Amino acid sequence: MNSALAPTELRQLGPTKLGVIWNDNHSSLYSVRNIRLECRCANCVDEWSREKILKPETIPMDVKPVKIESVGRYALKIDWSDGHNTGIYPFDALRKLCECPTCQPPKK
């Protein structure tokens, strides 16, 4: 049996939210702009230093996915409304970005 983390369902939850149900039955919630800001492609992160070169102020507040597709059995590729389309989001990295109350409890 393959126990690798993988989404079983993607759902747009309004203009700025994306929901993902994972094969371990966890339901993740994401702000789509936050996903865009976390892109780790060579245009957004320096390949050598791993420093983020993407400037958040250059990303529209209303950015949204226009196309989401699987990359093998390990990632999602998202084409964005701002024209960016080179980012690949490995499932484990995407899961770590989950903004649900279980994964990101309120700060005290």
C-alpha cells in the first residue's frame, strides 16, 4: 500500500480560498495568494542561496489559479492569473502551508 501524501480533492472555496482534501482525510484551507507567494521556482527563489527574490508587493491581491494540474504523483503545477506558470508545489511542501486551525492554531 502506498502511504505517500496526496490530494484526493481540490475545491475553490470562494475567490481567494482553496480547499484540499488529502488521502489521510485532512482538509486543508489556503489563501491562494499565500500559495503564490510561497512559489519556490527559480524566478521566485535564488537557486544558489535559496533566498526569496519574489517581492510580495508585485503580486496582485486578487491573484488566483487559472489552471491546476498534477505533476507525476508528487506535486501540483499552478498557472496563475498574474501570468506566472513555472512553479511546482510538492505535496509535502503544500501540506506544510495549510492554514486550517489545526495546522496553524491562533497565536496567543
